[in-house]
Amino acid sequence: MERDTAGRAASGAQIYVADLVGIAMVREMGAMMAGIILEFLVLPRMIALILMMPLLVLYADFVGILGGAAVGLVS
């Protein structure tokens, strides 16, 4: 489950950045400075992804443990 969530989040971020590349604003920003695309579009998303994935894994583990406990108590 965790790997599926990680794959969806990573592919969603990649599709969003690839979609933004087609916008004229991004091309103009790239003409002003070469590293601005990496700095303003890719880097914040990568930092957010790196910070949030461990928290999402902990949350999924906690919910799985609670669900297993609930099934164990009912059965």
C-alpha cells in the first residue's frame, strides 16, 4: 500500500511539472535564468515529498494496526 501511494504522489508531481513546462510563463522564467525551473518548480515538490512520505507511511501503519485490532476484537 505504501509503495502504491508513493508511486502515485511521485507520478502526480511529475505530471504537474511536465504540464507546467508547456505554459509560456515557465518558458519565460527559464529564459531569464536557467536554474529557476529547478529552484521554483521541482525543488519545493521534492522537499515536500521527502518530508511527507514517512508521515504517510506512519499514518497508514497506525490505521492498519487499528483496523487489525478492531477485527481481532470483533472476531
